[in-house]
Amino acid sequence: MPDQLDIKELPDGVSFKVRVQPRSSKNAVSGIMGDSIKINLTSPPVDGEANAACIAFIAGLFKVSRSSVVITSGHRNRSKTVKVTGIDKNIFCSIIAAYI
């Protein structure tokens, strides 16, 4: 797992940074950008559609419910901080390592 990612282990889950690329051809993890995971989303950045798609994509990626995924900062920005409850840093790293 790349050490440059900003992953914070919390009592009930993990928090990490993502960089969203809206209006992509498919939803996918496309690598690392700085200290963030780069995620491509098909949704446009209009009326919260990209945020909703980001939450749905991350929930599917980590196999948790959508209510377990919260954007804690960056609602109107491509750079976001996301909190996922119900997983720990080891689970996070093993799942992300498969995509990077």
C-alpha cells in the first residue's frame, strides 16, 4: 500500500482523501494523486449527482451500505474527505491495493 495516502483510522472506521474526476467514461479507481485516491465517475458535477455517485461507488467498493459512507469535507470540490464506517485500515489497504 503506498505510504503517501492520507488514511486516518477512527474508532468506528477510516477516513481518507479522494480526488473525483466527474463525467468519465466509467466509474473506477484510477490510481493515486498526491495523498488521495483518484476516482473516475460518470456523473456530472451538478446538483450533488457526483457526490451521490461517489458515495454509491465507495460503498460498493468496500461492500458496506451507503449510509456507512459520508463525505466529511469537499462537498463542492473535486478533492473530498470520505469516512467509511465498519472497516479498518487493514481492510481498506487490502481492497485499495487491488486497484492501484
